[in-house]
Amino acid sequence: MSDDAEPLLPDAPIEQEYEPESPVTGKGRLEAAWGSTEGDEDLSATDTTAPRSEGHVFKQQYKPWNGQLNPRWMRNWAILRHHLLGIFKKGHRPWGVPIRLFLLVVFVASLTDVAMVLVSGLIGESGLHSVWGVSRDNLYGHVLGFLPRNMLYYPVVAALLVGGVISEDRQHGTSAMYFSRPITRFDYVSMKFLSVALIQAMIILITLALYYFAEIVSMGRGWAWILDTFPMFLATVISGVLLIFTYTSLGLALSSVSKGKFFPGIALLSIILGTKVLAFIVSNLFDREILYLLSPYDCLAHVGQAIIGTQPTYDQYSWTWSLASLAAMNAIALFTLSSRVSSMEVTRE
Amino acid sequence: MIPDFDQQGQAQTKEWTPEVQAPAILLENVSKSYGRIFALSNITLALNGGVTGILGMNGAGKSTLFNLLMGKIKASQGSIKLFGTNPWKNPAPYARVGFVPEHEKMYDWMTAHGFVSTFARLNGLTRDEAGIEADRVLEFVGLTDVAYKKIGEFSKGMRQRVKIAHALVNDPELIILDEPLQGCDPLARTTIMNVIRELGKMGRTVLVSSHILQEIERITEQIVILHQGRLLALGNLHSIRERLDQIPHRISIEAENPKALAKDIIDIDEVFGISFPDGRNVSIQTHNLGAIHARLPKIIVENGHKVSSIDNPDDDLASILGYLTSGGRV
Amino acid sequence: MATKPDSVFRSLDRKAAAIVEFTLRQYRTRTSTWVVLGVGFTALALIFLIYIDVMASEFESVDNDGDSFDTDGDGYPTGQERKLGTDPFSDESHPGMFDPPIEPEPASKYINEDGFDWDVTASFGEQSTGYDDDGDCLNSNRTASQKDTNENGIPCDIIIQRSTSPTGEIVIQIFADEGVDEDPDEDAYTREAIHLGFVLSIGKLGFVLLLGIFLPLFMATGLIRDEMTSGTMHYMLAKPVARTEVFLYRTLGYLGIVWPYVIVLGILGALVSGFVGSGDDFFRFADLGVWLAIVFATMMATLVYGMLFNALGVLWKYGIILAIPFAAWELGMALLSMGAPDATILRFSVIGWALMIIDSVAMMVWPNLDTFILMGEWGGGGQGSDIFGSSSLQGSVPLSFFSSKPGLGLSAFASTIVATLVLLIQAVVFWFIGGALFKGKEIQ
């Protein structure tokens, strides 16, 4: 068949050989594998621009690969890079345009306190600065404030990121592509985890660092101030890491149990917001706070309040209960995740 | 105006009166483009009655044509009429159409009977009528034994037959089957082919798509060949083939002694070239395939050649298309 | 074949029945349906349990006016001495010196001895109400001016003054004569307030907000889109059914599972709160009206959100990305409607209208709710029991937070009708939009 087809092609076929070392630039292949997240499937047909009458027949030549396998971290780095770079440019994991847009919006919205610090520093009025400057409450608010950050921004970001990150692999059958490579399931899932967590960290922790830095620059703070405030900045970073970790592990656990793309996102959001609303009703109405231990956000806020040193919302129980509850939530989520991924059938669903 | 809660009434959809004279399918200058790519360009086609095979390679536009007919997508240009009505605007003509989609995905949790009868009710049948009709069509496709089993437990061929049953349940005048034989084992293939032939005998208009000529050949003689979105050939398979017979063809014979066989064959007038691709095969070139095939067996038997296979490597869709598209150059 | 001509409607409703039935059976086979419904049930059941537990516990009775103590140590509580006219601050003067001597009464008699007996309407201007049950105002050794500290000429009463401030807000002021309704029964009040607050909060946040948004998010977003992605839509669209109809019938199928679920949970809530709630009767029948409104408002909310999320699913493969920010917006609107029910921005939400139904019906069913909240916040006007020194009774603050006035300025009945109509119009508009989107969609 292959030599029969040659007369159809008057042009000499272009021969191209790929070296093992050459960079992976197979954009078309990757998009085919991951599915276009760009929008409607209707539009994806426009990508094929080459007229079909001209074709190429590649020389089929199989060379057994005798190269040296890269170390494990390098393979994992490739997965991580694939996911992270997808946020910024094409040719990597195609995160949807709206997701990228939403990430940008949240990033900019998270910078409001940075902008206010800079503005108040420029104006030089101390009243304005006392409202917006770095303080325990403002640091807490940057990471753990409920409205708007933990209602509209961070859980939604987590829900959008987590939505298809494993379930889409299962749906498109790309998990088969991963597992046909020298990659263990643990590597696969931990890199997924890390990439989702790092994208959230870019939004939450980098803006936090910018906020702190903006204060130093705009107010001309010296070492004494930094020594004073650094512990609470560090505490905020720790509570931020805890928040990212918890949202990611809950989200990925949900993503691993479902086939659909809708389910993990909504489920994560309904867990975070739903338990928060229930705890709110119960503590307001009945003066009982026990339910907040079921709410990931409230537990995070409680632990954050304790280590940053702000006024706790719930004070009937010690914050160590919240920490224990968070540990339990994460343990359940990670257990679900690992058992689901290790028993995942590598088939196209 | 009272809703028919008891579902006991007689089924009769009255909201649509089809044009009596209109052919089942009428396409005029239909094009469908995605951006700069034309999936179908300028197709004009009228079909009414009999089984018609739609042939084409993958991506030739068969599915696009069917999607247009079923109102799934909108034509970029031209007009499509199903019994005189534009299916994109009005789904009413589907009361007289049965469609077997190419997609493999089905409702695995339903029983075959449940699936067929539920969708029969979308034709306006009552629950009882739909049940009776479902029994009838499932028997027609030979699935009565497994009618109450879950579709998820079915083999590929059985699933295809369930899909066909679902399409036949409203006793349609026009039946469109998109790749009904794909992925079926030979037995299922034969059953489905019989079903399609049967439908043709019953006077229905049947459209079957495939990319394998031999399959279509066993079902029907009337074919439409699509290639790269264009109508390439249309009409009786034999007349198309006869024209094709006039063009150079190859016959490849695997024999114990190809040289000796070639010596005998060279005497036939229609043969104009012989070559030996390898030690075991002899390749004959001819303008008239039919004449060769008429004389070949006799030559082989009379001269006592040991032949293990006779093959027409050009007698597949690819080479027909190759010939048609290259303007007669092979 | 046809013996009688069938109307178009007959064949229409056959198709509707088929698709609705199909959709219901499809839901039944999905694990996620049961998970979602089960989690929703568990969450509400948890709150019901806490409610039952709270209602079973005793609320601390506070002696708001401090007259149960025996200040002077003569064995007679202050209240008794005050009532009988002896000096409560001197052990030389007590009813034991009367002839014949009067035995001291137990201190508990002077806790919660002067409860609310208000009878006011919601009209503007001054109203006089209240009665001094324990006689510590009416007793004889006070002067007339001591008995009428609010100076309206009526001894021992309470003035409720309702007026409009220059900014247009309604201001209610309370002027009470000293010693009138000053020692209310905390247990009775708090029990009632928590009960009312529970019904309102579970109705607004538990039912309309959580069930109303998350059920459609989980169950309606994929109604059409899932079928389009998996390719099974072809079977349905190959039948003589218009796509707008398919859209509607699929949504009806979704309502076929969501509405009964909401109704069952509503009945459960009504039963629990009816039997457990405070009151003299065996069952609180009056609350059934509010529960009816809660169930109705939730049904309307699931209808509108169902149509909307279904349409978003049709619009775009990742309709959920549009639906999630919208859900967060509605959450904000729900909280806003409790703080500022007049806000114009609420009119651009779905939940604002749904909550208005509950508020309006609550106004009709519990006409004294305002007064009830008012008396609880006033709480006798004395030294309060909580650390902030506020005299308001426990339960009144959350109740006043969870209840609000329908913000249209119409009567309660008219607000209910208007809100229902608006929600229906929203549902129809989203149906048309979704149907039109679906109709123009090319399905591969």
C-alpha cells in the first residue's frame, strides 16, 4: 500500500528525522491528545489549514531507542512544566481561555491591597495607611478573608483548575499516554497536585509577597520593622500554603472520583461554600459552633487566625481542633485520591 | 386539549403534511464549510427509493452529508429538502425518517426494548403502541431473545442492530445508516446486510455509508462516491465499474511457478504487461478486468498451475478514487 | 389506524412524557444524582438535629430586674417587699412585721414575673400598650409621675412610636414606664425566636440558597451538554421533536426529580419544626404556611436556575465556568437581601425574588413578627444578660437578621404575586434563550 500510494504524490516527500534530544514541539499532536479546551468543538476544524490534496508520506523507519533514560525528577518536571506553561502560552496543556482569563482577573483583583498601599504611600497620609498597610488583620484578609476572596476568588480558581485535571485525562484517554511512559502513578498524581497548587500559589502567595514588599518600598521600612513583622508574614504564608494544599487535595480527590468535568468543580465549591453557610446558620441561630469543624474554609480561617494572631470567629473550641479537622479532611482526600489513581483503569471512558 | 395521561390513544401526528411529489432527499448546490475548509462543496443530489451506498474515504464528507440531512448542522450554501422540507428549520420530516448514527456511544443502562420503545414515543406513539412496535422491529433485526437485556452487555454487532431497530421503529420511508458495518464481526455484518437488503426490497429509500467498496457491493448497486467533499461518481456500480474496467488494472497472482504461469497468460489479448514483484507473485496489467477473470481460471486449470491466491489490488475504493481523481492516470 | 383525530397536543404530550420519563430514568442510573441528593439531605438533617437538640435544652432564665434577690437580708425577696410597700433596702422593714405577718415567697416567683403583653399594630404614630403583671409599677406607694415616666398620661404603660426618618427609613422607638414588662420569660421568648429564626434561616439559606443553587448546578448544567458531548443527542434529534421542546422536556425531567425531593425535605422540615417547636399546641399548624412558601420559593428557584444553567451548558462546552461565578453572585445577593432587602441590585438576581416570597408569606402568617423582634431587642429595657450589656434577649438578633421585609413597598400578598410572576418570566426567558441557542447549535 505504501509504495502504491507514491504515484499519487508527485512531489518528493519531505523527510524529516527527529533526534531524541530535539525539543518536543508536537503542538498538533498534543492538542489532539488533550482535546482543544479553547472553545467549541465546532471551531477546531479550522485548525487544519493544509489542503488535503497535497499530503506527505513520512518515511516509516523504526529505530530502537538506545538512549539513556532521564532521571525521575526530569520526567516529572516535564509533566509539571507542561501544565504550568499551559497557563501562559500555547503548545502546552491547553487550559481554556476563560480559565486563563479568570486567573488573570483574580490575580489583578488580589493586588488591590498592593495598589492601596502604594497609593497611600504616595499620598503619605497616615490614616489611609493605617487602613491599608501591613497589619495582622490585613495579612489575614489577604489570604483568608471570606468576602470576596474566599467566596469569589480562591475556591472558584481551585474549582476551575481542578475541574478537568484528572477527569479530562480519563475522558480523553490521555492517561493511557501518560502511563505508557516511564512514569509511575505516584509521579503522575503528585505532579498534577503540584501544578494545580503552584498555579494557586502564584495567585495567592505571590500577591501576598508583593503586598509585603510594596509596604517596605512605599513606606521606606527598615530592618527593625521587617524583623517585627516577618513572623506574622511567615504565619500568613504558612496559612496560605495550608489553604492551597487543602483546596487542591479536596479538589483532586473529587476530580479523581468523577468522569465528568462539571462535577469536581461544583462539588468542591459546594463543599467549601455549603459547609460555610451551614456553620454560619448554626452558630448564629443556635449559638453552637460544632458544625464549623466540617467546613474546610472555617477550619483554615481558624488556624490562620490562631497563628497570625487575629480575633477568632469561632471561639468555643480550641484552634487545634480545627487543625485536627483539616488534617483529617486532607488525609481522607489524599487517601481517596491515591486509591482512585492506583486503581484507575487506563481506558478511554 | 386534555393531556393524554393514560397514553391509550391512537398515534397520529397531524402537525405536518408532507409534499406528496417531493423526493425523499433533494440537495441543490449544497456546500458546507468550516472556515476555509469545505467539508462538502456544491452537491446536487436527488434520491428516492432503493438502497443507495455512499462511498468515500474517511473525511470525504459522508458524515457531513448525513448531519446536514438530519438537521444537525446548517448548510453554508444551497438548499436541502427532506420530503420537501428543510430539516434545519423544521424537524417534522423526521416522522418519516430513521437514522442510525455513527457514534458508538449508547445508553448502556437501558434495555434494548426500553431504548427502542422510549425513542419510538418521540414519534408520537403511545406507550403501548411503542412497546408493540419495539417488539416488531427487534424481531426484524433478530434481537428478540435479548430484548430485555441491558445494552451495555451487548456486543458491537448487537448494538448496531439495536440502533437499526431504533431507526426502523416508526416504519420510516427513508432510512439513513452511517457506517452501520464498522467494527462488526463477519456474522453481524451479514445479518446487518441482510436487514438492509430486506429494507430495500420493502421499497424504502435507504442510504448506507461506508468506506469499503466490497461491503456496499454486497448490499446495493446504486452508489454515490464522495471525495474531498465533492461528488465524484453517481449511479449504478456496474456501469461505473465498467468504465473503470477500461482503465489499466492489475491482477496479482501468487503461484508456485510464476514464470510458467506468466508464459500462459501472456497469450491473452487483453493483457498488456506482466511483471514479477517478487519470487512468488506475478502481476498482470490489463485494460479489461472482466475478460481476464473470465479466462484466467481455465488457463490455470488446463495448465495445472498451483495458485494460492488471486488478488485485484486496484479493485478497492482507494484505487478507484485514485483513478477518478487523477483523471485516468494510474 | 386512527379512530379519532388526535390533537397536536396529544402527540406533544406523548413526546413530553417520553423525554421526561427518559430523563428521570437516566438520573436514576447515575451515582452522582444519589450522592448529591444524599449529601443535601444529610446537610439539612444535621441542622434539623441540632435544632431538635437546642429546642430540647433549657434556656437560662434571667432575673432582668433583679427583684428576686433579698437585698437587705430579711428573708423577703425585693419584689415581694416592693409589692407590699415595705423598704427593700432595710431589714427593719419587711412584710413579716405586718399583722398578721406574711410569709416570704420563694425567689423563683420573682424571675420572669412580668412578661410581654403587647398588642400593637404596624401603624404609624404613638401606641400605648403593656401591662404591669407583677405590680411593681402599679403598686400604691409610687407617685403618679413615678408611674408615668414616659409622660403620656397613662400610668404604667409602654409607648411604641413608629415614625419616618428624614431619609425615609422607619424608626421605631420604645418608651416604657419603669417596671412595666421588665422581666420577661427568656426561655419562652428565646425558644420562640429560635424557632422562627430556624424556619426562616433554613428556608432562606438551606433551601433556597443551597438546594436552589447547587441542585441545578449539579443536575441541570449537563442536561443537554452531556448528551451533545457523548454523541447520544443524535438519537433524540433524529425524531420529529423541535429542539426547543427537547430543551423544555429535559428541564421538566430534571424538575421531576428535584421538585419531589424539595417537597419531601420541606414536609420533613415542617413536621420536625411543627412538633418540636415551642407552643401550647401539639403541632404548630400556623407555620405550615411559611413552609409552603419555602418549598414554593425553592421550586421556583430550581426552575429558573435549571433553565439558566441548562442554557449555559448549551451555550458552551464549559458552561460550568459561566455558572460558577453566577452562583457566587447569587450567594452574595442572598446575604445582601437579608441586610438590605430594598437594594435595587437585588432585582437583577433570581434569589432576591425567591427570598421575597418567603418574606412576604412570613409577614402574612406571622403578622406579629415585627413586634416580636422589637420586644426581644428591647428585652425589658433593663440590664442585659450578655457581656455587652445589651438588654436584648437571646435569639432576637439572629431572628431580626434572618427576617426582612419584602422590599417592594407593596403589601405582602402583592409582593408574593409579583415575585412569583417575575420568577416565572425569568424561567420562560431562559427557556427561550436556551432553546434558541440550542436551535442554532451545530451538533457533530
